[in-house]
Amino acid sequence: MNRHIEPPPIPFIDVAAQRRRLGTAVDTAVARVLDHCQFILGPEVGAFEQELAAFCGARYAVTCASGTDALVLALRAKGIGPGDAVFCPSFTFCATAEVAALVGATPVFVDVQEDTFNIHPEGLKAAIATARRLGLTPKAVIPVDLFGLPADHHAVAAVASEEKLIVLDDAAQAFGASIGTRKLGTFGDMTATSFFPAKPLGCYGDGGAVLTDDEETAAVLRSLRVHGQGGDKYDNVRIGLASRLDTIQAAVLREKLKIFPDEIEARNAAARRYEKALADLVAVPRAPEGLTSVWAQYTIRVDGGRRDAFAASLKAEGVPTAIYYPIPLHCQQAYKRYPVGEGGTTVSERLAGEVISLPMHAYLDAPTQDRIIDATRRALKR
């Protein structure tokens, strides 16, 4: 009797495949830390910071305990606090706005561009006017490089220069991406990134970093991550945090950074396969000319009335999906009381009802991706 065997479920992000590729390299790196027992700010941390800065072309990298802490440390380093407005897109993860509130500043929400999902420079101008009308001091903007694609940093920089805003790039989803010949990490005053395991460059726990070309800023960040330490561990010159990347995670990241360029290329190959196979049926993401993405997520747009059925259809075939993000920040309970820039957030609200992400990672082989594509096409035609 022939029995039908269902194919195994497809992982949304296959961290295990990367682990198999790294093999004993990670084991050996972790074993070195276990041997020297310098678990906090051990030698691997400094080495990784140098390698991370060299990878993207920044002068300094200061690691910390998470991507969220990276944003907090960066805002604190610039003295941003009560009475200050920090501008951020509404269509993103909550950490971008959360950090402004955590330092006592006011997040002001900005709409995003229809084609890139990233902060709209014209919307930023309108939000600055809103902040001033409310008696706030425009102080910083946090453009997010959403889903792996760089924001329009040249346009954001032009507005920021005119308005004397600090630019803190939130590259948590896009570290490794480029604009022209410049990698993220070299735009704005500072760049924050995350090493959460699901990120393109992720560790085996939490971790983050701030990149900057300014020596004084880097020194302040190093102080802030260790309780505001001065020349001595018991001489605290500012209010800081306990926010350090632990040595084991730095050891893991050093090994992952070695294969990261290959993984970026593989992600782009997978994105090209998706685009070629799906563009005739659905709105697919594209990187504008001159920009490269690391494709943290591959996000298509399905009419909101069909999205749930589409997701259910794929799930029935063992294909996972995810929605980043179903509720814009300005609509969420914790953030409803914060202002929205003049002109509103209609694009953010529309995207929240349409976006859905397909599996994407550097180890998405062609047969598995063909299975995803076939299931997606069947679901879209229903």
C-alpha cells in the first residue's frame, strides 16, 4: 500500500543550516573563551569591534547587550531627553520609538514611502513642523533600514542638515547593505545594529553595537555601557547602563562575520528568484538603483481582505509566513499619546494591512524555494 508522505515544514529562518556550515569553528571559538574565562569584555570583544568597524568602513564600533540598548546608548551619548523630539517611522518595530521614550524624549511619528517602506523625507519635514508647533525641540531622526533595505539616507541627511538634527541610523535589519560603494554604518552621526539571532548578522543570544566616526562619541558610548564609568570602575562620571556584549557572543560573531559576505550574496540570489517567479502575480519588493539589500525579510503585499486566507493556504502546505508589522506604532496602546507628523500616516496604515513575509535566509536552496514559490502562486490564484 502506497502512503503519501507529507514534505517536512519549511523553517522561516534556518539558523540550524548556518550552524551546520560553521561546524567546529564556533565550538573552537567558544572553547577559547571557556579556557580563558574572561566572560565580560574579554579579548574577543575588542577584536570583534575592530573587525565590525573594518567591515563597514566606520572608524569605531562599540558593542553592547542588544540592538535596543544600542539605540538608547546613542541617544544618551548625545544628551537627548525631555523636551526633545525624536522622529521615527510609524511602520517599524517598536524599539525605534521605545528608545526615545526611555530617555525621556518624545517620539514623533513619520509616514513611510510606498515603494521602500522606509521613512519619507517629506514626511520628516512635516513632522518637524508638528514638533515645533507642540513646543518640542527637534533633536534627532532615527531612519530605519527596514527589511534589509537602506533608507534614503542622502535625502534624510539633507533635511537633517537644514534642521540641525542628529541622525541615528537604525540598521538592525540591514547591516551589510550598501548605498553605492558605502555600507551602512557610515551614514549619519551614528548607526545602531542588532545581533538578535534572526538578524542577517546574528549571534546566539542578544547583542548590539553602535558605529561612529567620532572618537569622542565612541569614548562616551564605552563609558555609558559600563554604568557611566570614568577613569576608574568606581569613578562614575555619567548615568549609564550595564550593557555589554558578552565575550562568548563576540566569539560567535567573529566566526559569523567571516562568512557574512557569502550569505549576503546568497540572500540576494534568493530575492532574485522570488522576484522572477512572483512579480507577475503580486507586488514584490525591489531595491532602487544604487542600493543593495540584505533581505532580512522578503515582504510582498497582498490585499488585506485576502491576506489571512493566503497565509492559511501556505500554512496548509508547510510554508510559514509572518507579518511585519500588523499595527503601525502610532496605533499601538503604548504610543497612541505621542504625536504624528502633519500629513498623517496613510501609507503606514495601508502597508500594515497588506504586508506578509515569505521565508528568507542565506541557506534557502532552490528546491525548497521552488516549493515556496509554487505554494505562493497557487494561493494567489485562488
